[in-house]
Amino acid sequence: MTTDHALPDAAAGHRGPADHAIRQQIIDAADAHFGRFGYGKTTVADLAKAIGFSKAYIYKFFDSKQAIGEAICAQCLEKIMSAALVSTAEARTATEKFRKLFSIITLKSTELLFQDRLLYDLAANSATEQWPSALGYLARVEEALREIILLGRETGEFERKTPLDETCSAIMLTMQPFMHPLLLEFNLDGLPEAQTRVINLVLRSLAP
Amino acid sequence: MTTDHALPDAAAGHRGPADHAIRQQIIDAADAHFGRFGYGKTTVADLAKAIGFSKAYIYKFFDSKQAIGEAICAQCLEKIMSAALVSTAEARTATEKFRKLFSIITLKSTELLFQDRLLYDLAANSATEQWPSALGYLARVEEALREIILLGRETGEFERKTPLDETCSAIMLTMQPFMHPLLLEFNLDGLPEAQTRVINLVLRSLAP
DNA sequence: CGAGTGACCAAAATAGCATATGGTCACTAT
DNA sequence: ATAGTGACCATATGCTATTTTGGTCACTCG
């Protein structure tokens, strides 16, 4: 799986050697602290103490506290995305892959919401403020969607007239109520039926 | 046009006689003040002074300051809705009515956003906090949508297999990115093309 | 030269307090 | 009874003084 597309740089805000043991220690500590106390209540000094170095040393590896937040956020979103990709890989038809892609994303997002509320808040912040981590995630989802639609067009499951980009971006928008953290929370009550109805609607529009 | 459906009570928070000259004076004063200074910066005492009565008298007509906010908000949303209804009435086909309904709603909402930012913020608040005024508005939009789809089904423009309620609620969700004030602001950059693409997608799914 | 840091600063968060505000009620005047 | 109000209270809001916090840099140590 190649990750070096022209996506928003997932390593934005990084400094120094990209794969350093200390960097990983910082990320681990941040993951634990952000999850337990929240992004806002965790200070950079806390992270420094957790790994046994001084605060200044943290800044040899990250541009800012937000950059650390982005790394954690990207990790969360990566977990969601990879669960979705596993699920789509198991599905046989493009239609099934399509259903899985978005239903797993929503499922995993709601799990995050209920189990790691503080990390979810971080992800929500990332989305509303359009951090690179969130933009990269959306780009990856759209890329997966594009491949599914291409497959469906090849197998004859989906129509071939509508421009691919147009279809993809429109579908991403229809799924926003179940992907964007703020809207997801807003639409929680109707799940999962509401999403199924929208997925059905989109699939009808994809029919040849 | 009958408005006495089982919608969320648009007159919630009202007290005393429903059509009293004073009530209208309060609403007018609130409209002016909320628009100029914002909901938060306007005090009930300000409104009282504006109409030349004491603060306590206001509470003979409204349960709370929020109830006044709801009234103003309902008024704003009503303007948007009636503009959309005028537009759909002019359109001939169900397809055209459908396009008009949602594009006018988005157009008028963005106009409100740019021209009366403070009232827009009030409406945004109403939506995120699910005030009756916002719920009533959504119910009215969905009702208009339902009638358009019914028309389209009669004229043969739209398919007839999918359950009507399911279609309507799904479409409302697909349009959320352009209706919900917070998302609208978020999606402003892609307008109006992005919405057109979604509308096209939905219309494809409605095709017989 | 590279790993690591204490001391330092501007900006932001916090705490504590005075004031303003939403809301009620007993009351007056008509 | 109806129209209307001043005085009152608990809470929210704004404000200022103080502390924390994000972030930098010159510096030490090996």
C-alpha cells in the first residue's frame, strides 16, 4: 500500500529524523495522555515528563503541540480507514464494497465516539479546522471510493456516463452527515438505518 | 397553504393572546436589535426600552428570551422557505421544482450568512440546538420535498418502487451539507457546483 | 558535532470578583 | 379583571490580576 500520493503531507509538523525511537515514545505518550486527559488538558511538559526528557527536546521532533495532535489524530483516522479497507477487500461486488466502505467508517467512528470520547473530540477538531490529518483522511476515503466505482464500472454494476470525479465528490458530500464528526453526533439517533437509506439512494443513482 | 400540521409548535414559548399588537412590537424590536447587535448582546431590558414598556411586561408575551430568539429565527427561516416555495411553484416539472427547492434554500441561506451575519448565527444556533423553530423548518422542507416527489411519481418523471418516506428522509440527509448552517459555511467554497452535483446524483437515483 | 537542557518570553488560560442579566412576583392603577 | 411595573434574586457575564503554557535559544556535556 503506497502512501506517497500527492495527499496533504501526513508528516507535516515533523522535525528531525522521521523514524526515531524518541519520536515514537512521544507519540505513545501523547496517545495515552490525550486519551486520558484530553488534548487541551495535556501540556507539552506532561509529555516530556512521561518520556523522561525535557520539554525542549520534544521540539526537536515536532514543530508544535498541534503537530503532535495531528499525529495522534492521523493515527486514529488511519485505524478507521484500515478497518474499512480490510472490509472492502473482503467484499466481492463493487456494490458490497461500497456499502462496507461507508458503513464501517461510520461504525468505527461511533465506536471511537463512545469509547474514546477525548480522542474523538480531537478528531472532530481536526475536521472542523481542516487540519492536514483530516484532509489526508478524506482524500484516502475518496481514493478508495474512486477505485470501487471504477471496479463497478468495469464489472457493469455501475453506469458509465457520469464523469468519475463528479460522482465521487458528490458521493463524498452525501456521506458527510455520517463522516464529519460534528454531523455524525448530530445524526446519531437515526443510525444505522438512516445511513443505509442514503447508501441505497446513492446505489440507485449508480445503477446502469 | 395549511400550516396546522403536527409540526413542532412554532408558537412554543408564547404566552397570552397570540395576536396582540404588543407581541408584534416586541418581535419587530427584537428583529432590529438581534440583527444589529446580535442575540447575545441584546438584553431583554433593551427590547423593553425599545417598545416603551417595562422588562416584566415582555414576559407576559414570551416565556423567555430564547422564546423571542425562536420567534425571530422562525421568521428568518420562514422567509427562506417561502422564497423556495415561490420558486418551486413557478417551475413546471417535478425535476425543476426539486432543483429549485434546494438551490433556492441554499442561495437564501448564504445571502443571510453574508448580509445578516448575526441573524445567521442565531439560526445556526437554533439548528445545532434543535430548537422547535429549526425542527419545524426542516419538517416544512421535507413536506415540500414529499409533494414534489409525489408529483414526479404521478407524472412519471420519478420511479415509484422505493418507499416514499425512505426516499424523503434520505434526500434530506444528502442535502444536509447545504442546509445545516454549520456545514453550509464549511462547504461554501465549492458552491454552487458541489450542490448541483449532489442534486444531479439524487435525480439520477429518482429516475424511473 | 549531536544529544539534551534550564532559563526565558509572549501569549493564553485561569481564578476571583464586581456587575449585568434573565426571570419572577407581589403589587398599583385603571 | 386587565394592563403594567418596581423591587428583588440567582445566575451568567465581563474584567482584571495572576499563573500556566507553548515555544525558542544560547548553552553544556560527552
